[in-house]
Amino acid sequence: MTLTSRVSGWLLLLILSILSSLVIGLGLIWMSIDRADTAFRISQLQNELSQRVALNNKLEVERDRLLAPEDLRHKAAELGLHIAGPGQVRHAKLPKPGSGHAGKGK
């Protein structure tokens, strides 16, 4: 084996090593950037989730307050509503399913 072939073999090996190191390094940088982006997105989603949970809790409290029996009695009195007396409530009999009389315009 001649000196020229030995040098060209080592040179080729050195170039391949440098190229593979470069590719691996770029891959690691890309993964680091992607991990940082993913962590930022997760942080944003957690903040959004906590805001929505807080809003949901506030809305549940408001709903419970609006549906409180005392509040409903007060609103009904303001509107002049009262408990139905005898004969004021009518019960409608619904036709049986498949009889052809339920909303078909016949």
C-alpha cells in the first residue's frame, strides 16, 4: 500500500467523521429548539386551561345563585307570577309514536 492511498483513506475517514458530527450536531440543535417550542406551547395550554377552569367555576357559582329558590321566588313576585290554582293547569295527551298524528300536517 502506498503512502498516497493511506493518506486518501485517512482523509476520507476524517471527512466522513466531520460530516457525521455535523449532521448529529444539527439534529441535536433542532431537537433542542423543538423541545423548547413544545414546552412553551404546553405552558400556554396550561394557562388557557386554568383560565377556563376559573371561568367555569365563576359561571357555576353564578348559575347556582340565579337558580336559588329564594331568588326565583323574588323574581316571580316581581313579574306577578304565583303558584297555579286548581283548574289552571291543563295536561295534554300526546299521540302514540307511529300513529301518524304527531306533527306530520295530516
